[in-house]
Amino acid sequence: MPELLANLADVVGADNVSAGADLSDDYAHDEALGGEPQVPLAVVRPATTEHVARLLRFATEHGVPITARGAGTGLSGGCVSRADGVVVSFERMKRIVEIDTENHVAVVEAGVTLHELNAALEPLGLLYPVFPGEDSATLGGNVATNAGGMRAVKYGVTRHHVLGLEAVLATGEVIRSGGKFVKTSTGYDLTQLIIGSEGTLALVTQVIVKLVPRLAFGATLLAPFRTLSEAMNAVPALVLHGIGPLMVEYIDRITMTAITAQSGLELGVSAAAQDETQAYLLVVLEGRTQTRVDEDMEAAGEILAEHAAIDVFVLQANAATGLVEAREKSFWAAKNAQASEVVDIVIPRASLPEYMEEVARIAGRYGTMIPGCGHAGDGNVHLAVFEHDEAKHGGIMRELFLAGQSLGGVISGEHGIGKVKKKYFMELEDPVKIALLRRIKQAFDPAGILNPGTVFDA
């Protein structure tokens, strides 16, 4: 241990190495509800790509497991180290290297947060539009999990906005992929391969991201429905009309009650309407002019009414902002209510009604609650599982994942596999694909030091 710490300190400086009693408990976990916290052997805080390269060369030579960490806001245990491992925290690599207003791109280090980047972009009328619900999340962490969020229905997810990367391989070699351009047919796309790999292939040190104009006008609609199926059936028509909503979220009755109570929100929905309602659609619009937003708002309201909405409410600015923020914090409402797990299955959005009916059947079979909300516009369902019996919990999770797969979906839309979902991924995924992933992992990380035990077992 003393020799290891001395070697780490030689790279990043003694003040940037923590071990033993100096380690904060924060480094032992992320925000996943499942999984066990694990204190690492040490935490190092590099300041440069060269620091990272030297750390990985040393780790490969000595067989030291390495786990990258951004802000620790993940929900799948992906940044939890092994007990004999070292966490590489990017909290010192926070430079916005360049904002290129002509090419509409920004070049940032991995530890830059979403809040920091968008604060720098706001005076320029630009926006990095991917927002997974936590603006303290880092760009490097977003790349690791291919983070999405409520704006994905319009802008897509992280991989749609990352044009290039600088990354360090386990050998300490530095690679750069992509660039300030939006298309390439030049060999294998290493950028897209590394995005979503959860720190198992390389450590990302710098990111080139695509920016969009910041639109000044917006409106927010809230539509209550008598059944969840009716709410889900309205989504395809709303998305395909050409309005281009910024967000289309569903919130079931239990979750709406929880998040409005948690935030103290009053939405102006009558008690009579609330009594009838089992699910809500939250629709956010944006545009370059107020006239265009008003036209889209009228069209969206007509579509919702035609698809059995009890009513359509246009929320005032404070209520609209408050509800969006409350929806973003729905995870915390589930956590405070002692949920055992929050899953993020994604399926084709037209299959949402069928899937949610199966979720209700699964909950009935196990005698439990599985409420939720989600990104209805892109088929990403967030379900809170309330079952602490280990055997029953495993059965519920397996059935939820199998039901999603049967409709053409996958286990995770944006949270990643991490360590929490690994056993289900290993069991339910095509073994041919698992074997291919292992070969890719071996090519990138022959010594197996990068985040071992994440995504699949070593």
C-alpha cells in the first residue's frame, strides 16, 4: 500500500491522492438504489491527459483495477470500484478548452459539468441540449453511460451530440477520434464505440460536443387521462404530427402525487379531474417565436383532446418550471419512499400501452406496486420497484426486462448496466453478443484493469 500510494503521488502529487481515513464515503457509491457500496483502495485526481496516461500505464504494469468517476450521479453502480482498486476522479479536469461559435461545437475536459458548460454558452445564445435530469453531472460521465433525459424526444441522447473524443487506453496510449464535423465514413467509429462503454474500454479525457441555438419561447401543457393506456396511445400521434415537442413525459397518478407533495406544487387541476385521473402527459414546446409556439400549443391541445384527455391545461411559467423540476427529481421521491430499484427499460414507443398493461399484471402477480414515469416520447420507461424480498425482487426485475425485450426493447435506455443490472444483462442478452463484447474489451484492455465487474463479469 505505501509503495502504491507513493507511485500514484509521483504522478499527480501527494495532495491529489486520498486513501484510508482521508477517503470520503462519497467515493464508495453512486446514486444506484441496488448494489453494495465499496470503499476503494485509493482515489487519485489527475489534472491532465498525461497524468491519466501515466496512471494507466502503471495500473496495467502492476494489475491495479481502475474505475473512472465523474460526479457520481449515475444510477447503476458503474463508478463503484473494487476494494483493491483505484478510482480516477476527474474533478480537477474542468477546463472548457474552446467554444467554437462558427462550427457550433465546444471542446471540454471530462470533468466539466452540464451546468458549467451551459452557463458559458448562454451569453452566446447556444445550448448543449442533453439534460439527464442532474446538471451537476459531468460530460465524461454522460459519455460513459450515453446519458439521455427528457429532451431526447427532440434532441436525442449523448451519442447524437458527441462529435469526437480524446481517450486514454489501458496501455497509456492516447487516441483521438472524430472532430469538428458531423459525419465520417473513415474506418470504424471509435467515438460511438466508447460512448456508453461505462469506463470499461478507455478513460475519456476530452469531449467535442455539438451545440444548438438556444430558443427563447416556450409553453408547457399538462393533460390528465383516465387510464395509462389512453395517455400512452396519445403519444405517437403527438410526436408524429410535426410539432417537434421538447419533452413528452408520462407521470402516473402515484408518482404525480409523490413529486408534487415533495416539491409543494399546486398545478390548478381540479379535484374532480384528479379523482378521474390515472396518468398525465407533460408536454413542453419551444420555438423561435411566440407565434410559432402558440400555433404548436393549439395543435398539441387538439391532438390530446382527440385522444381522450380529460382536459388540457396550459401551465403558467412558475408551475411549468416547478413541474419539470419535480419530474426531474422523481428519482428522489422514489428513493425517499423506500423503492428497492428504479429501472429504465426502453421499448418502441408505439408499444408503450401494451408494455404498461404487462407491468400492471406483473405487479398484480407479485402483490406489489410498480409506479413510475418516463420519457414517453422515446419509449423510455422509468419504473420504481417496491419489493425488498430478494427472491421476489429478482423475479419482478427479470419479468420486467423480459416483457420489454419481447416488445423489441432493451434493459437500459440511459442509466447503463453498471454492476446493478449486470446479472440480468448476462442472463438475458444474446450470448453471441456477450462473447463479441468480451473480445472488444480484450482488444482495448488486454490486462482487464478498466472497471472490472462492470457490464459483465471479468
